[in-house]
Amino acid sequence: MIEQNLYGKIGNYSPNLTNSGEGYKNLLMDLRLEKELVERAKTDDKALEILYDTYYHPIFNYILRRTAKIDIAQDLTSEVFLKVCKNLWKYRWMNISFSAWLYRIASNEIVNYFRQTKIILTSLDTEMEKGKEPINGTNPEEEFLMAEEELKKKEEYLKIQIFIRQLSLKYQEVLV
């Protein structure tokens, strides 16, 4: 069965753990399938492609939520998968999902990014006490509400982009 399903997607599984352990059997099967796929990916580009296709969007979304910048998320996601390609031969299966290793690499990339950018945070109240006022002359509460509205628009845009990427190329071209 592993041979037949090896090149199928493995990322669409959500176990039903309420009915007497049945979901755990399926989960273990997915882990076995994933283990086989990871082992094959060390020598087979098609298996590596399946891992990439399965985990690209979850890793990208994780990084995007942490950085809140699309271009940075794209760059860091590329770095994650570049490191996977370079270091997959070292990967040892430990009976946990392959995604745990990917998320660890992604977390490390995010930490490195923030170390390099050295963001300095200051309190708006502190800045106002120093005599600085908001640039557009509104009060901080209004600015917060405007920023929150812009964030909602960005989130909607990102959701739409994800749905568009799931379409075939010919339909993507029509929409974009």
C-alpha cells in the first residue's frame, strides 16, 4: 500500500480521534508513508518535489504570520527549503512528522532574520511624552483602528492569493 500511495499527497489528512483509536491507525499509516517519502527524497527528485508541494504553503504561512511581510516570508521560505535540500541526507527519522523538522528550520530562519534586522521597539506613549505627535495628526486610537483595517484588507488579499495559487495555470492567468 505504501508503494501505491507514495507519490500521492500526504498533507490533506485530519484524523478523527474520537472513534476508538481509528484515527491513530490512519495517522500512523501517514507517518509510515511520510517516512518512506522522506527516505526516497534523499535520492529521488520526484519524492522531494512532493514534500515541497505538500509543505510549502504551511511553512510560508507560518513565516508570514511571524514576519507580517510577504517578501520576507517568500525569501525565508526559500531558505528553509534550500536548507532542506542541502541537509536532507543528514535527516534521521524519529517517529514524528517531517514537518516538525521543517518548522524548526523555519523558526531558526525567523530568529536569524530578526537578529539581523535589529528592530527597536518604543512605546507610543514614550514618544508622545518626548513631544512627538503622530505623522498624520490623528490620535493613536484612530491610527490603531486604521492600521487594523489595513491588516484585515491584507489578510483578505493573502487568502485570495492562496486560493488563486490552487487553481490550474490557465485559470490563474485569466484571473491575474
